[in-house]
Amino acid sequence: MNERPCPGPRLVVCGTDTDVGKTVVSALLVQGLEARYWKPVQSGLEQGGDRDWLVNLLHLPPERWLPEAYAFQAPVSPHWAAEMENQEIDPERLSPPNQDQCPLVIETAGGLHVPLTRTWRQIDQLERWQLPVLLVARSGLGTLNHSLLSLEALNRRSIPVLGLILNGPIHPDNPRTLEELAGVPVLAQLPPLAPLNAQALAEQWRIQGLGPKFERILNEQDCPQ
């Protein structure tokens, strides 16, 4: 009897807060890893969805992205956006697909404790998935508290963490302090990019040596059962 082939690595991009740059970092990873992209829950379609933005930025063909399980118009917390449309998010519909040998980048909605329903938060979903998390944080003032609280929450639920990516102006001390206090690596510092396009992201991927870093990290992942 032949064994089923191990699916490609799957990782989850989470943020310490809203608007910290999760979608930009997801685009960086999707391009650099030649991965597929999936944002299971999207709210804020009336302001333009993250999936459309990323697909257009990278000119992704249809086979490189997956449609949302839930997509809502209002730019508010997913639980409330769903209620506005007389819906309720079912966690059973949020199971990550196995994507053959192609890596899959999953972008979450908002921060760790954002409610998906009145009784189910984003971190509950992460605990169910047990997939490795890449935490995106701001680079400047306030990031130490937000990052350390987020990492503590993940650790309490035994959710694996690959590392941090700091988004914003390069800070002279925060990366070192976070590594010392949290015990997880800062894998990259992504500065403001102007223009923000696929070429600029590819240049940062090269400059910061992310190819070898993620090759090592993802090769260490066990094949899901």
C-alpha cells in the first residue's frame, strides 16, 4: 500500500494588531516561496479586499490563490460583519486544505483575539489548526508590549511560532530586545517600500536572506498526519 505524499508546508501569518502589515508580509512570502495564498475570513470588501490586492500586486494566476470561506462587506470585526449579513462563521469551514507539494500561506483576520463568532476567537482557530505561525508586528513604539503579549498567548496554547517580522521604519533596538525577551527570532525587518510592488518585495527577500531562512525552517516541519 503506497503512502500518501506529504503535502507542502503550511504557515499562518498573524498580526499583533490590525493594520500591522500582514497582507504585505503575506505577499512577500507568497512570492518568495512560490506559494498559494488563502485568507479564510475577510471583512471589509467595501474598502477592497486583501486577497484582490495581493493577487493584483503579484499578478497571481487563479491556481495560486484560494477563495475565502467567508467574505463580508463591512470593515469591522468578522463576528459583527457576519451578523450584519445574517450569517455566522462555522469553524468547521475553516480547515486548511492540503495543497500537494506547494506551500500554502494563510493570512488571518486581525489580531489573535479577534472574535470570529461570539464564542470563538481567532486564537481558538489557531489552536485547532496547530500550524506554525509567523507573527507580524510594528517596528516602533508599542511593539514590545503587543508582541510579547501575543507571543505569550500563543505559547500558553502550545501554538508553534516560526518567528517575527517587523514592519515599518528600521528600529535600532527593538529586534534585539524582542529576541532576548521572547526567545524567538526576528526573521526580517521590512521597511516602508515606495513604490510597493512585486519587484520591491523580491529585493527585500533577497537582501534579508529570507530564501535560505525559510528553506531551513520549512524543511524542519513534520509531515501532517
